[in-house]
Amino acid sequence: MRGLTRIDTHQHVLPPFYARHLQKRGIRPGGVDVPRWSRKAALRMMDRNGIRLGVLSVSDPGARLGSDALVRRTARNLNEYVASLVDERPDRFGFFATLTLPDVEGALEELRYACDELHADGVVLLANAAGKYLGDPLFAPLLAELNRRGVTVFVHPGTLPAEPVPRVPTFALDYLLDTSRTAVDLILSGALERFPKIRFILAHGGGFVPYAAYRILLTMIAREPAHRKLLAALRQGHTKQKNLEVFRRFYWDTALTASSAALPSLFDVADPGNITFGTDWPFAPRPAVKFITRELGHYPMPGWLRDAIDHENALRLFPRIRALADQQGWYEKKPRRRTCRNW
């Protein structure tokens, strides 16, 4: 296990029964064929990319494969299957539980079962459920319960509620827009403030959010007079840290985002203590994972930040994994460094 330092918070799982469902219905998540998945292949990918543990999640379309009754059965089957993988190898896997949105009652029931019986490490929510984004009042009861429990929520894009564009694959742009929409909706709806104990991890570096951060701030200023002090701060050249504070509430993963083009925007907006490593395997094939992981490894950053992204930030999100890491001595204990935007 030497050399395996990373914790992958964006790694997918495709149980055989679920893959067959998708293929039978002609569903191509993100506009790509359903990839092959196995536990053996997952461990091999992790070993080759320095990953000690992967937190598994089900990607788009989640459990949404039909009626509410079918969705509830599918979510239960998915969660029990993935929990069994964690039971077999708790040192290599964790998992985000799949819920049933837009069925809120079913989601609350599955949340209780997944957290209390299966001991899930968090939950995965698609950015939109039947066209409704996470700040929608319909989802307030679920967010309230997630907040009460202090759950880590992995926000993964879903199918954009819009017609696809010919020749433009869904994963290329639509997924990024879907994540961006729900992040902005959480901000503008006030949900981010009302439910402060939820730790939202935005997939793929938050989509377009870091690049469009100031456009989002100007939207906030235009809609809410209380935010107009931000505009004065911008005019006076006050620190970016103060102006961008709202974005520092989110967590962000590096899946398919660890490039010299994307990382400067992410580092300018995100709290360095809130960035986690991600691969998007197996939807990102092995060559893509290797390339992006290498790009992250070559990107110039201080050692403390590299350690934070590789594993330290994730350990703060997942108590079970943190306890296991401490018990088994995965990492050399170091005094926690105060993160700073100015390296």
C-alpha cells in the first residue's frame, strides 16, 4: 500500500444489475456507452494512480428508472450492493448513498436507512431532479434532514432539462452547466445559508462556477440590495477573499478538471481546504484518469496544498474513513497548516 496517498471522492460504481437496466433501456449516461465496471478493475485503477480509497457513487440517472415504486426499489438495491463492497474492503472503498428525488418522502426514508443501517459516508444528489434544482422549495425537507445530520453531499450533474445539441456530447458541456445551475440556485434561493451543516461537493471543479464567479456575484447584487455592499467592495479593490466568501462554502473535486487551463480559476475561488481529488472512473476511461492525474501531479503548488487535495481535505469530510486512517496509520501525522489563498 506504499505510495497510495489519494482519496478519490468522485469514483463511480455500476453494479451488474444496474448496468443491465441502463443498457436495456438504451440509456447512455452523459451521452456515452455504459462502461464496464468490476471491483477488481476498480482496485487496479486505484493502485495504478496512487489512490488508497475511493468513495463510490452512482452516476446519472441514479435510481430514476421509472415509477416511484421502482425508483425506491432501485435505490435500495444500489445502496445495499455498494454497502456490501465497503463491508468487504472498508480500507479501499466508501460510498455515497443514492436517494430517490424528486420523490422526497422516499428520499427521506432511504436517507435514514442508508445512514443508520448501512453507515453510508454521505449521499449523492443529481444536480437536477425532473428539472428542479436543489434550491427548489420542494426539496427543503430533505435538505433540512441532511443539515440536521451534517451529511456530506456529492452533487453530480444529471441530464440537463433541455434538448441536446447535435454533435455536442452531454458530458462535454451540459454536465458542467447542470452543476453550475444547481450551485447558483443553492446560493440565490438562500438554501446554502439556511442549511450550513451540509458539505456540498461540486463535481468536476464546480462546472463553470469558478470561471463565472463574478458574473454570479453581480447577479446576487442585482437581485438583493443587501449584497450591494459587495459592489462597493469590488470598486474599492478589496480582497477577493472577502468578495468571494459565498463560494468558499462549497467543496470541489478535481475530476476531469486538473489542468493548467481550469485549476487557476478553481484555486482563485475555492477554499484550498475544500478541494478533493477525483477521477470520474469508469466514465473517464483509464487513459483519461492517468492523464488528468499526471496533470495534477505536475501542476506547481506547495506540498501542503498537494497533501490537502490528495487526502487531508477528504479526511475531514468522512469520519469513518478518518478513524480508519488513524487506526491503520495511513498518513504521517502533521500539524495542520492554516490554508491561505496566497501561497
